Amino acid sequence: MKSHFPECWEDDERMNYLFSAFRGEKNTNPHDWNTKMNFWTSVITAYCKSHKTVTVNCDTITGEFRRDGKVPLCIGEVLSELIRSRKLDSLNYSVASRGWLSWGLYVFVSSPSYWVFNRFWKKPSSDPTGVYILKELLEEYANSLLEAHHSKVQCDSADSLVTYEEVESLSAEFCQDKSSLELILNHLEKNKKICIGYASDGSKVVKFTDVRNSSVEPLSEADFGIIRLKKTIEMVKLQMRKMSEKKTKLHEEAKAALKDSSKIKAKNALRKKLKMEKMIENADQTLATLESLLDQIKTAESQKVILNAYEVGASALRKTLADQRLRPDVVHNTMSDVQEVVEMCQDISTIMQEKNQELEQSYLGEQSLDQSDLEAELEALLTDSRTEEHPASTTRGQGDTPLRRRPISSASSDKFDVDSLPDLPSHDIEQKREKLHKLIPS
């Protein structure tokens, strides 16, 4: 089974149904219509991918799907529907779209006329003929070619311009025939993704857009200079490979001549070999100079990108500083204002502290007693407290005799006379001291 055929291709019952004609119109039997239409559309797309082409030949496509001697009866109507829905586009549209006049004639004259003819005068039973472009696959391959090119680009100015042979190499994975490649390039050129030109030797060159720009720049003399430089480098490399091969061949000829005892032939071969080595050395120096020149072009492009980045960054920073009012004079004035306010706050704090001390001293001078008077009063209170604690020793009158301990008789030795003890003081000294401290400020 071919790769573009689906898995159900071996199912006879399923394929007999899909090979049959449509059962009625789309409106009367939408399930049958959609099933067959989606199936054959996917098969046609898979067929184009497997053959690496973007075109569908309506005259031969039916025979490509032959199975057990049968061809699908609905394929003609499938192709007609794809053309009506513009999924298949005329090959003439792609060819005519290179010029604005041709494009206008096709879009406004040819295409509407063709649609009216197919819609009202062409017989419904007749199948489409000719070659058409599968637009969905064309766009997919065009994007694949752009991605393949951008993945190998190191410098936009030097690597964006390539030869047609390099384009063929890039598209070899998904595009096999040159006609499909031309259609892909034509589609990219119409969308301003590439620019096609011809070098001085008549060879075709293609300039791709870079990843930063949506459209390609026109070809310039600098572009053609770069492409000539690249071609010269490739030519020098090819010459060096040929000279290396010839040098190896001369070395083998010298060895063979020595085996045949022909010293003259061996000397001639060695002499040519030495000349070839000298030519290779000169070619290598030329190649180094050319490659250095190409590297300088790439470096200039990198420096240009860096310079542009500096300009954009400086402009953005300048705008940010302007929006935020960040200028040297504004910053200087602002910091001076801050310093002035801080000094003002310090002066206010100092003045308030001094005035508070003055008010406190004035208040104490008016409301409190002299410190010496307070000390005298404290000493008097302490004396009174001691007097109250020992009244017998400090307050007895004249003629009084000191208290003496009564003798304890033997008859009453087991009893203690409580009445003979002095009375307890009636004032608490600690309470008085606390009250006195409350009167004296600390």
C-alpha cells in the first residue's frame, strides 16, 4: 500500500462506500457529503505531500487512486468543490500574479468570468480539467522554506542573499520538482517575503526578508557585490580542491616512475607537484583574504545592529528621565529643599526642648518648696516617728523615774505580766515616708 493511502484502504466495505458517487446534494444528505469530501480532500493532500509537489493534475489524479480496477466516482465532484471553495487555485493565477496589471486582469476579469461560466453554463456532470495549485500546501511549503533559510542565517546583510542552487538545497526535503519550487518562490515574492533577481552572469539569485522585517528590501548594488564575493569564494574553493587532487595524482605518478626506474619522469612529476603546491598556497591566501572581507561585512552588520540598539536605548532612557523629571538641576534643588527641611526640623526640636526645660523649672519654682526646707521637714517627721516608737524613754516628765523591770516572784514565775510592756506605736513610719516622697519631686 502506498504511503499516501489511509489505513482503511484495505477495508473493502468501507472503500466501496467511499468510491461510490455522492448520494444527493449537500443539503439533502450532509453526512454522506461531508464524509466523502473530507476523506478525498485528505487523500489528495497526502498524495501531493508524498510526491513533494503542490500541484494537482485533474486529468490524471483519478487514475492515481485506482483500487482493484476501480476509480472513485465522486472524485470529479470533490475537485469541483475544492475549486469552488478556492482550496484549489488555477495555475494561471500564480503565473499572472507577478505583475500588477496581470494580477488585476485575473482578479477582476478572468476569475469572475471563469466562476460565472462554471456556475451557470458548464454542465454539472463535466469534471474539471487542467493543473491546479493546492493553496494550503503551497502556504505550508512556503513557510517551511522561510524557516529553513532563517535557521541558517548568521548575518542578515550577508546571508539573506543566496543563489538559486542554495534555494533548491533548502527545499529538497519537501519539494521535488522545479515547477513546484517556482510556484513557492512566486507565492513568497507576491507576499514580499523574497525578492528575485539576476546576477551579472545571468544566474538567478534570491533575497529573503530577515526575521525583524515583514517585507523584503529591493535588491541593491551592495547585494550583488556580496553575491559576487560569495561566488568567488566558492570558485576559489573548487579550484583548490581540483589542485589538491592533481597534486595527489602527480605524487602517485612520481612514485610509479621511480618503480619503473624512470628518474626523469619522476623529477618532472615532482616539479609539477611543487608548482601545484605553490599555486595551492597562493589560492589559500586569496581565499583567506576573501573570507576576511566577508567576515568584515558581517561584523559591520553586527556593529550596525549594536549601534541601533544603543540609539534606541539612549532615546528610551532620555524619555524616561524626562517623564520622571529626573534632571541634575531638579535633583539638586530637591535635595537642597530636603536638607533645609531637615535643618528646620532640628531647630524646632531644639527650641521645644529648651522651652520645655524652662517651663518645668518655672513650674517647680512656683509650686514646690525649697529643697532645704523639705529636708528639714523630713528630718522632723523622722524624729516624731522615733518618739512615738519609744515614748517611755523620750517623753517622761520631771520626777519620773526610769522604768524598771519588775521582779518575778517565785509564786507567779509561771505567769507573764503583759501590762508591764510598752504600747505599740500608733503610726506607720513607712507610710509616712512614702507620703513625704510624694511631696518631694524627684
